Amino acid sequence: MERLEILVSGRVQGVSFRAFTAKKARELNLVGWVTNLPDGRVKIVAQGEKDSLQELLELVKLGPPLAKVSKVNSKWSHALESFDDFSVRYDV
């Protein structure tokens, strides 16, 4: 199992980006979380099969209809944590 951390910049808060990401991740059978960061970016931590993670990465480059993604940084590694599902976090 692989892990993918993604930081998304642009107009990505207040445009249903977290809900979009969570829905797509669940459809791809991924686990992890997505949250808004105080600096206006969105952070995603996802784990699962590499092909599914790659598909999620391509989807978040586009985002939901109201989003305007300007930059995406990603970092691959081996799965580090155990998650039960894919959730939206509000605690950051």
C-alpha cells in the first residue's frame, strides 16, 4: 500500500474542494483525510493502491467546478498510518 501527500494551492477553499476530494477518494477505495490549511491551501493524505492514488492526483489537479487550482505538490511514500476510511478534517 502506498501513501500520497498532496498540497493544493489556488482558489481551493470555499468551493467544495474537500467534499469533492473525499467523494473521489472513497470512489477509488482510498483511505486518509483532507483538510483546509490556514494559509489557503488544501492538504490531502491518501493511502491505497498506486493506480488509485495516481487517479486521485489527476482529479485534484482539476478540482470541482468552482475551484481554480494553480499548483499541486505531491510526495509519495509507503503507507505509514492505519485509517478506517477517508474523512474531511476540520481541526487544522
